[in-house]
Amino acid sequence: MKETKTKKSTYLRNFIIAVALSAAILAAGALWVLLGWRSALDITLTDLAGDPAALRGFTMRGQSYFDTAHTYWDLHDGYLDTGFALDPDSIDDQNRYSAWGASIDTLYAVAPKSRDAVNAEAQRVHAYQDTYQMQSTASDFRVMAQIYIGSSVLRVPLRDVTLDAPIAVSANAEVPTYLNRTSASYDYAADFADEVEDTNTDYRYIAGQIFSLGDGQGLAWRYTVADRKAGLYKATPISYDDIAALPTDGKVGDRDVLCATTEFGTLEPFYCPENARQVVCGLPMDDGLTLCVYLDPLNKACADLVNAAGEQVDHIELGIEGDNGDFSVTALPRTTDRDAVLKVDFRNLFVALRVQDGKFSLHQTLSAEGGSNLQGTDLYMRNAEDAVLNTAGDALLIATPEYTTVGDANAENSYNIYQTGTLLLVTHDPTEIDAMGVDQVICL
């Protein structure tokens, strides 16, 4: 009996030791994650300009990640703090104010008034492999704009066209499983768009990026096309499932179809400047206001502040002139919606705006010309993660990531093991351009 008790005590002691050992190992692992991984992924500020005080007055937030490890960094009045998270539940959206773009598709569809006659004259023709088409001719067309925002789509008319002579049109006789209702070959459309298209408007009617507008999404409609004026519009696309559920309203041969001229989703005017030749950007600002940037008839770049009712509350000229072609700007990601930083595309110019008490309180046009560190600035800016004004509003700080590939770029075993980022400082004096570096070393 005593021997049994001794064995039980030994087992219990060994079990307790094993549990304690496991706990110690787990604690050591956690400590390594918190300290070792944290230090391995930490960000350090490297002064490449020789003047650390150059970053005083700047506050910036950002994040970088490698696989599932995220490093968050805060620049507070020139001082850098960092945080670390391994496999966070969600990305901290407050660190990113970046905007996304919309993709477009232009359909040269047969106009509703003549589609029945076009279908009546159509012939079933073998096109290729196991694909058959219904082929006909038409002279009346409606040009439709399909706008893709995320995983949703909206479709609106651009303009009507009547040709002097009919041209070839076609549509698939049967619908393969991969062909959806937004495809150009789903319903009758021009085989060749040369005689129908307007290259000045048909492929450039959306400008800039999609932006938040009230409780929805906004987009900048670049030109006045037919009855739709250049301006900012509230876009409400619908899902592909909703498109598939729409009732058919036309025929291709004996096949029931949703006509390519049928509109879905909505595009509602929010603010259309009376004197806008091109509208190039919309952006949400502080106090529920919206920024609208456009060219006037004299090609002068202007900016309006618009309230929630779509009414102008302030206006300034930006001191930049466009040309007779397209003028475009890119709204750089930011940390606060009090400020907006716009990169003038294909020029080394930045426009910085600040809003306070419902008005423009600051406007700077900053040049990055002549900097030895700014070779290929346009390419450099495309990946910018953050752009902020300093407190005084006379200098701009832009953060962008860069990656170094280990091994041959196209080799299967190549990988990114070292990530660097650059803080580009642009001052009001175009000759004072410095570069600072933010290094992040990934140690695995």
C-alpha cells in the first residue's frame, strides 16, 4: 500500500514538473514573440539628410506587414513609436485613408429603337470551334458605360450614335457558363467600334479614385457627355447576383436576354461646378465636407469645398494650369481628413490643402523638381502609403515602401527578406529637398 502511494506521489510530482516546464517553454516562446520578433520587425528611423530636426512638426501613422506579422508606426512631432502584432484579427483601417479606383468597360450596343429589326435580320453563323453567333447589321447605337467598383457593377448610358451606313453587329447564339450579362458578346454590339467610338470621352469618363460620399461611394465624372455634366456623383452599384436576377427584356435569336442598353445601379449627381471643363478629383474632408478639384474653361485648376447638401461653401484657385488634354491628380493616402495632398500626375508638383472651420485654411503648391533623390518621382509616388503636412503647413512628408528581392527575381526560390521605406520631405522652397529613411529588417 505504501509503495502504491509512493508511485502516485511520484506520478503527481512528475506531472506537476511537466506542466511547469511546459508553462515555462510557452512563456519563453511568448517572450520571444513579444521581444525577439518585435525587435526583429521593429522600425528604426535612419537620418540620411543629416538633420533629424527636419521631421519636427510632422505627425504620421502607418503600417507595414510581412506575411501575418504587422508593424505599426507613429511619428509624433518628429519622434517615432512602433507597435507590433502577430496575425492581428483585422487591419487597423485608421492608419490608412487610401482610396481605390474603378475599372470601366464601354459597350457599343444596338439602340433600343432598332434592336427588334436587327434581331429579325440576324443569321446564325459558326464563328469558331463550338461557338455560334447571331450576326446582323445596325446603324443606331447607344454607347453604355459599365463601371466596376469592388465586386459590384453599375451601367449607365453615355450617348446615342446614328451612322450614315450600317455596320456589323453580333452576339453569342448560346450563352456559355462563363459568359455573364455584362459581357460585350452577351447581347448585340458593334463588332468593331472605330466608327462609333469617341476616343476623347469613351475611355476616360472616370477621373481619380473612388471616395466616401455620405453613406455611400462617390466618383468624379471627368467630362460633360450628352446630358451628364462633369462633376461629383454618388455611385450605387449592384452585385452580380442582383444583375442575374433582373428580368429579361430583349431577344438574341430565340434567346431571352437582358439588353445591353438596360441600366442598373444608379449614378446620382452630387455637385457639378457650373464652369468645369474637367473634374479630376473628389475627396472627403473634415466637418462632413467634400473636396472637388477641376479645370475651368481657361484651364486653371480650382478646388471647391462642398457641404453635405451639395452646395459650394468655399473656392480657391490652385495656381496650376492644365493643357488642352487630360489633367489628372492622385490623392495620396493620409492620416487625417483635415488635410489633402494631391500629386499632379506626370509633373513633380504636389498640392497640399488644409480645411478648418468649414473653409480652406491653407493651400500650398510644392515642387519636387531638382532633387537628386527624386529620379522617377511619378513611379515612386504610386506606392505611397501616407502623406501629411507639418503643423505649420509649409512642408510635406511622404512615406512609401520599397522591397528588396533575394535571389533571381523570376526564380522559384526568390523571396522578399528585407523591406525598406523612405520618408520624402518636400519643403516650400523647391531647392530644399531631403530624404529620410525608415528601415524594417525581417529576420527569419
